Amino acid sequence: MAKIICSGIAKSYGNVEVVRDFNLDIEDKEFVVFLGPSGSGKSTILRMIAGLEEISGGVLKIGEKDVTHLPPKDRGVAMVFQNYALYPHMNVYDNIAFGLKRLKMPAAEIKQKVDNVVEMLGLQAFLKQKPSQLSGGQQQRVAIGRAMIKTPEVFLFDEPLSNLDAKLRHALRKEIHQLHKRIDTTTVYVTHDQSEAMALADRIVLLESGNIEQVGSPTEIFNYPRTRFVADFIGSPSMNFIEGQIVKTDNGYRFKGADFDMALDESLYDDLQQGAVTLGIRPVHMQLSDDDAINGEVIDLEYLGNENSLTIKLGGQEIVAVLPEGISPKVGAKISLTAPQDKLHLFVNDVNLYRVGA
Amino acid sequence: MGEKMARFLNFNQPLVKIILFFLVVFSLFPVVWTIINSFKELVDIVTPIPKLFFSPTMENYIYVFSRPKIQIALMNSVIIVGSALMIGSIMGIPAAYALAKYKIRGGEDIKFFVLSLRFLPPVAIAIPLMAIFLDLGLYDTKMSMVITYTLLTMSTIIWLSIPAFEQVPQSIEEAGIIDGYGPYAIFFKISLPIAAPALFGAIIFSFVLVWNEFLIALMLTTFDAKTLPIVASEFTLLGRNVPWGILNASVIILSLPPLIFLGAISGFLNRILKGNK
């Protein structure tokens, strides 16, 4: 049983505050992903949980135990690093067994445990090899084995797939996902790759300059981004943002852009008021329309296989729409687009007015 | 760029081969000549026309090794250089590790100070040391030479070992911390073995430095603690007839240990580099 409780965790280097007042409860067996751009403090927080970085303020509990100022070995954590961090002078077997040797465990028991882990990760053939003789994917598998063997209460991953090529990244991501299901250990995973976060997380913690922007399941974060930052960061291609006004007419509220306007379903939003607003629509939610439409000119078309990504000039800005393969207008053609009512996001002061659950 | 260079320096081109051949001859000839002469009798060396065919003799070597002076000097060199290397390594390597890995107040100043020891001309070090050792009654003892040479080996080893430890990635040490090891275990079980090849180089380099050292030894010893370079140089002062054969033999004896060590390290480095491929 290992719940992680961060209450008011802070980190500062001298006078520079990197993280302040970080509060988060991570449930037992949960897979939580810290997602954010570089400099968002995600790795710093992970390293504080690991015990590699001193905690400047607040309390950290792992499994009901206050570990705020305990060294890593007393926290029950295991960690996988971005650059694998294998011991280059030891072979695969010794790399995995190194942590157990400290515990003065009998050699036979160590061998038994290493064999189990090695079999689970398919590393049997490499036991006698040095890390430098392995590929990146194999090295990271060894690093995962080294972390697993200690049967930790908490698994920490610090951008473990960043140094791998796209295909391998995909494969190993799936393995980590399945592994988590099998060994059922509380996991904190840091990445800057939103697709990785979406694929792996039970819950995503989206960070920006040391602050939590939003915590939620991947679907929540994708469908109900709380702020414009979240909306922009999650989803590929990124959400389109169109500046405009909310105006009240006899037929209800409407969004007025530079040269178009469209109806808004009042029941979907909290506190709809007249005034300046930013309309957000994901490219994948765009569809062709006849009326109530965003009218623009196609200036680029990328063929993506099962769909086309269109760049459209709209007034002074460019927006992107991802449409089914069949729809492939010529560059220069006029096009009319809209989106379903429940896929429209309205941001006032960068906060989404969307009523969650509506 | 690299490829262009490689094409330019194609070792199969005849011209390049010829240039390389002359470079090798140019740099090896004096050494070869010394070796040849060390096996000649004096008459064969001083003939106006160099003799390439002669009956080789071991007499020069037998003479050199049978001299008590040489035997003592060889022992002195081995003891003094060996001790200075050992103490310099035992103290210098952990010091370099601390400077490389921990943020110590004044760490940069310490690094510069260590380096600055090597800026001074040897005479500037030798004169004050001579005064100190005379006062302490240590002048012309092996102890004073060990102390002095330790200053040289330690500063060289520290200076060369800092980059060796800086190249050990921080995350590998952190992996050790996560695996539950303390700072000493991490030094001995992780950082030291990873940095070992570079540290070995640093030790060899400082060995060559003190084994060949002449000026300080000349000023700090008069009789008991003379090292091999001093005694070997004294063969030139034996009289009007310079004993060339003996001189050549002693030069070879003097040069062999550094050469053997350099041979060892190049073999060692080759193995390491191949192992990492």
C-alpha cells in the first residue's frame, strides 16, 4: 500500500523558487503522469519524491510515512532515468543485482530474483553483456529491470523514452503500460510528450512554471481543458484560437469573429456574458458546413493517410482543420467550416467557461 | 569535413606514405642509434665512420649495473618515485573526486591553486624546499625527496583526475543512491571503476614526470638520496674521455620504465576503447 501525499511541497535554489505549494494525492497503484514543457518543474518534483533533491518546504508522505527528509533508500522508491544511467563497468546481471547486493541477500536468492525480472523483460540473452553493447531500448529495459527487482512501493520514471526513436518509443510505452497492470505499483512518470501522457496515465498532472494547471484523466484534460494553456498543450495538432466577442441577440448568445458569427449553446457554459472572448476549436473537431460557418481560404493541404490537414486563412490568422480523406479542396479554394456545439471552448482571461459534465 | 580530412590523409597514397616514413625515421633514429651504441665498445663508437656491423657487447650494461652508485640510485628512484606516486594517488584521487562532484566553497580557487603549483619554475620550488629540509635535518634523505615529489604527483594527479570524474554522469551516481548506496560506496564501486582508465593515464603521466625529474633532485640531494637521472648524468663528468657506451646504456636503462609504462597504458586504453564499441 503506497499512497503518495504531497502537501505544500516547495523547492527553491537560493532566492529562486522553482516549485511552491505543490499539493497532490496519488492513490495506491495509480499511474500518474507529470506533463509539462521544459522548466515546468516536473522533473524537480519527481526528484524530490525520489529523494535526490532536497525538499525546501512542505511534507511528503509515502504510504502514511513522513519521508520528507529521508534518504532515497528509506523511501521505498525505484527510478528509471532518461539516459538509462546503467553502470557501464558492470554486465546486465550485475546492473540489475547491484541494489540487492547491498542488502546482503544470499547469492542464490539474488539469482532467483534476477532471473524472474530478466524473463519478464526478455533480457535472458544479454545477461553477460555490458550496457555499451546493447541498443537504447534494451538498455532502458535493463534500467526498468533494475528498478523492478527491488519491488519498490513507488516507481519513478524520468522521461524514460525521450532518448529512443519513435518506433521503439511506442513499443516500450506499451510495455510499460502492460508492466504497470501486471505489477500494480504506484507510478509517477514524467514526460513532455503529451501523447505518451495520454496513453499511459490514469491521471495527468499538467504543470507550468512549478504550478499545477490541471489534474485529471486524459479524457477530462482533452475534453475539458481548464485553461487556455492546457487546451494549447494537449492535442495534436494544437487547438485553434480565434479572438472575438460574445454578443447577446434575441435568439440567444452568439460568437462574433472578424467576419463570421455562430450560435452558442448557453447551457454548456458557466456564466456567459457579453464581451471579449477567445474561441477554441480543436482541428479534429472541425467539419464542413453550409451555414453558421467560419469562412476561409485553403492555403495548404497535408495528406496524412486517412485524413487531410488543411491550413486555412481566416481574416488575419491561420487555423488548422483535420478532415476526412475524401475532403480535399484545392489550395486557394474557399471553404466553410463549423464544429459541434459541445466542442466549442470559450476562454475569458485564459480560463475555460466550459461547464464540466454539461 | 571529417570525411574530406580523411580523404586528404589517405594513408595509401604513396606521397603520404613517404612523408610518414621520413617522420618515423626522423623521430626514431636517435633512439635506435642510442640502443645500437649501448651495445658497442668505445672504439667502435668513436670511429669517424659509423660502424653498422660490429660484434655486440653487454659490457656497458654489466658495467652500469655493477656500479654500487647506480644500484643505489636505481633503488632510490624506485622507492622515491613509487612512494610519491602512491601517496599522490591515495590523496589526489579522492581530492579530485571531491572537487569534481561536490560544490565546495572555494573549489574553483583550490583547482587553480593546484594548477598554479605547476606554473612555477622548478628552481623556485627547490630553493625554499632546500632551506626547509636543511633546517629540519631532512636534506639529502629519501623522505625529503618523497615529500617533494608527492607535491608534484599529487597536483598533477588532481589536475588530470578532475575531468575524469566530471565525465562520470551524475545520473549514474544517482542510480547508485537510489539503489541505496552511501557516498563512499558510490565512490569506490561506481565512480572509481568508471573513471579508472583516465585515472590510470593521470598516474602514468605523473610517473613519467617525476621519474625523469632532474633539477629539483639535483638541488635536494648530494649523496644518499640521489636518483637515477642525477647519477646517470654524472657519467659525463668522468674525465676527458666520455664513456659513450656506458652513457648510452644508462640512458636506455633510464628510459625503459617510462616506455614500458607507456606501452602498458596504450595497450590498456586500446582494450578499453574496443570494449566500449
